[in-house]
Amino acid sequence: MRPFRLELAEGVSRQQFNGNKLRLASLERPPFVIFERSNGTVTGFKGYCYEILHALQKIYNFTYEVKEPSDNTYGTITANGSWNGMIGMIIEHIVDIGVGPFSVTHSRSKAIDFSVAFHEEPTAILIPPPAEDNRLLACIKPFRLEVWLSLLLFALLLPIVLWKDLTFVWKTYQKAAVTHSQISPVKPNVFQERSPALAKQYFFILGVLIGQSGQKLSSIGFSPRLLGAFWCLSAVVFASAYVGILVGFLSFPRLSPIIGKLEELPGSKLGWGVHRGTALETLFTEATTGVYKTIGEGLLKQQGALVDANADGVQRVTNGSYAFIKEKSYLQFAVGEDYARSGTCRLSIAKQEFFKVNFAFALPTDSPLKHLLDKKILQLIETGLGEYWKKLYWPPSSRKCDDVNRSGGAIKSLNLTDLQGAFVILALGSGAASAIFVAERIITQSLISRFLTFKSVF
């Protein structure tokens, strides 16, 4: 059995609805509240919030009139402790319901009642479109700094290693040749080899790396030739990766957002603002620590930072060097609408989302309408109508000007992890060449010793 008080409250709510004319307060705030106009005159209302209201209207057969606040705000506490905006109208019983996305906050809940929440919304930052990276230094962008430093280290050290290796092998072969000439009239081909030059090794290493070698290694010694072969194999990987990424950078330039999160806003060249008389104004101007306080101080210092209409904030972003902080659904709507009007992407949304709040209708304290309004809102949302209305009024996700936070497919610079295979090949080649160098040295010294022994016998 239902409690008598509950039935009484519901009965009073029905009486307030049935056949009566409700006084509503609203501000245009797409996609929740949209004013339909004809020749500049408001002729109707639609949007997510009014879909809820119209569904209730069909059930309870009431009519309504809409009043806009004279100060064009949702409502904040003034210096004398009173409330302005639509919340002030509700407190003074000028209207019965505030229809719109009212942010449920602690300070507001002490002055008025809220219906059950019908939507949770994060806050985001509307900024100018991402800027294209400077192509002046595009030639160094395919690799990150650690890769360039590693290549530079190899380019400096490998020629010296090759030169030392070749020099030792050449001297060893010369000694062997001299010993051989003392016991045989036939001169070996090693005498035709000149002493290895360090400059020639640098030409070889750098030439192979850029694909314009034109230099050949000495034909003596297996270890230097093996090291050179592994360097050639690694250079193929480095050169192919470099050319591929460079072509990508030049064909599809990277777009870098001006800022990605709220913490970056004070250090940027952008000014910023919020809609006057909203929960965001209170959030920032009353903050005592952190980045919220910094943003709030900027709102108080910057002239015109508190805009009287959302459209004014969007227009300032379009003009450049400005950021408008607002609930994300409105910013998505603004981006799509601006693209439809201009045909170009003049706006974007920073990646970070913050300050998630619940949206609800606003009512006077102890309003008899609250109980039935809560019940019907929950029933409508549970039937799936809420999702249907979102699809109806929210901007499509496949719009031309996508959010900056979805630009994850940009071409990236390669780091050491990406090129670890090429460096492993080079390391294995260096190790194998070192082992062969040691073996060659031992074998050559052994042969020379045998020649000397043979000579002493004869």
C-alpha cells in the first residue's frame, strides 16, 4: 500500500499540472533549449529539455508561457546575498519551473530545489583550430632527438673503428708479405693496397647512410668487410624509415592544438572567458587554490571576460586568440553550426574534460511539482527516450570538424624503440666483426710465426 503522504503529493502535483498554465523560465542553450524563430520572433521551443516538457504536456494537458531573464543569466549570488537570473525568478515565485540545463551545485541547492538529474555533462574549452607545424625543419622531424644522437654517434665512431681495423689488418698483411717475399720471389697482391685513410672511411659510412656511397672498402681483412656489410643493412632500414616518415610529414602535415588542457591556458597567448551568471563563473571566481583560482583571477582582471551570451564567446574564439569555457555539448553544437555556416573549420575543442555536473530542472523550494516531475523524468529516461532525443539534437559524431582530442592518427616521429631492429642488426654486426677481428689477429700472428720459423730452418 502506498503511503498517504506520497499519494497526496502526487495528487497535488497533478492538480498543478492538469489544465493549468505553467510559468517557465528559459534561456536558449542548444542542444537542450532551442528557440524557434520566424522573422526574429520566437514562435516555439524545442531541444532535449522541451522534449521532456512536451511529453509531460501530452499526459497532463497543461499549457505554458516562457519568460526570459532580463539579465540573460542562469543565476549567481549578488553582493547583497540575493540571487539574480532565472534562479532569482524561481526564488521570488515569478516562474514555476526553470527549464534548461541547470548545473546542480551546492550553493544553488541551498536556495532552490532541483528535479532528478536528466544528464551529466563535462566542461571543455573552445579554442581556435589547431595550427599546422612549421615545415622549415621538416627534414629533422622523422626521427626524435635520441635517434639522431645515436646515428651521429655511430657516424662518428664507426669510421674510426673501420680505420683502426683496416690499418691493423693492412700492417699485419704487410708484415706477412715481407716475410713471404724473403722466401719466395712472387710478390703477393697485398703490396698493391695503400695504407687505409680515415677520411675514406668517413666517406664510406656517410655515403652508405644517404644512399650515395661511391666508396669501396679495402679488399683485405674479413672483419672490416663484415662490419661494413652490417652497416649497409642497417642503413637501408634507417633510410627507408626516414624517407617514409618525411613523405608523410610533407603530404599530411601535423596539426598541433594550441592547448590541450586547462592547466596550459594561463601560459598560452589566449585570453579566456565564460558565460556570466553560470555555475562556471562561480566555480572559478570563488576558487581559492590551483588552476581554477588562476582562471578566476583572469576572469576578474580581463575586460569582457564574462560574456552576456554564449554566441558572443563563440564569436570571440572565431576572431582568434581567445578560449571560451563551456559545457561540451554546447561547444560541439557551436563547432558544427559554425562549419555549416562558414564551410571551414574555424573552431576546435581542447582534449581535456573537467568539472562534470548533473543537469536538472530548477524549482522553488518545496514545490508541489517536484515529486511528479521526478517520477516522469525517470520513466521517460528509462524507456530510452533520453537517448533518442540525444541522437535528435546532438551534433553527429561524423561531422567534418572533429574534436582535437580525436586526432590520434597523426604521423609520429620515430624513437629508439621503433628502430630497435636496425640498431640490433648493427650491434650484432659489430660484435661479429670484433670477434672475427680478434680471430684474424691470432691467425695472422700464428702464420707470421710459422714463416719466421720456416725461414730460420732454411
